[in-house]
Amino acid sequence: MIFQDLLREIELYLHIDNEESRYLIKSFINESITDFVRLREWEELKKVVDITLTGAGSYSLNSLTDPFEGEIALLTEGGNEYHKWDYKNYLQLSSKSQQYAISGKILYVTGSTGTLKLNYISRGIPLTLVLDTDENLVTKYYADIIKMWSVIKMLDYLGDNVKKEEEKLDLKITSAIKKERRINKQGKIKMVFRG
């Protein structure tokens, strides 16, 4: 859902239509997106990028097509997972084989040949919604949750009771989690044992 449509839906829900409130709601939408991305590893926000090892030892994540929010895993092409360390401990390792660290938006990993697959989370572009036609991955796939989260923030700001809206938000988040779990389980064998 584009920014303008999401904003208008929130205004209609709250029966608000003035410039001051519009400014606050825009801010609350962007805050809600950030809070949502930090909540968990949402399926529609997962991305994979190839990192070609050159021996440099460090690789900037600022140049990724979809902006980096946080890593899920670093894997070899064969599917073997690298072990993550915080940067200080990574520097002290005697062997950095199959080990990595991320500090800021820099990936630290050794090796001069091969390609690694970095699985990560991204809200997509743009990071912050500004223009009326802006839409990122969060508003494209999870607009209903962002709408309700923004409504709660606005009602809380106004000092209103948000219990009913919080219940709706919890239901929407739970429904999204269940849907993603259901999708992930399709095609997997389910074992049933009788005692």
C-alpha cells in the first residue's frame, strides 16, 4: 500500500483530517515500520545476497540492493552455516575459518575465493516513507499491521484508550505469524506416533 493511501486510511479510522495530525501520523507510520521490522524475521522481508570473497576481509553492506537491517545467517554455497561472533571476539580468534562478525554495516569474513550467501532482513526501499507514492516491503505486505500500529501510537499520543486497537493489532500479528508458519510447513512431512 502506498504511503498516501495508508495515511488516508488511518485518518478515516481516527476521524482526523488536519495538517498537524497528518504530520504526526506520517511520523508514527515510519516508527511503526521500524518497530515491526525489529519484532521478528518476517518472511516477506527476507533477502539473500551473494558475497564474493576477494581476500579483503571486510565487505560493506551499504551497497546492497535492499538495505540491510540485520542478518539471519551466512552460508556457503553448499549450505554450511558460518558461526557469528561479536566484532571484538572475532578479532581475537586464532582461526577465522567459517567464522564472521558484523559491526555497523561491515561484514568481516576471511577467505579469498568462493561465494557466500548472506541471508538478511530488509524493509526495502525507501527506508523512510516521505513521498505520497512511497511503498516499501513492509507497507506492501503488512500494511494492515502498520495501519493498526500507527493508530495505537496516535491514540496513545492523544491520551485515548487503546485497549481495543491493541487487541486488533495482536490478532493481526498473530495471524501473520500463523500464515507464515503454515506456508513454511507446506510440503514437509508430518510424523504422527501412536503410543
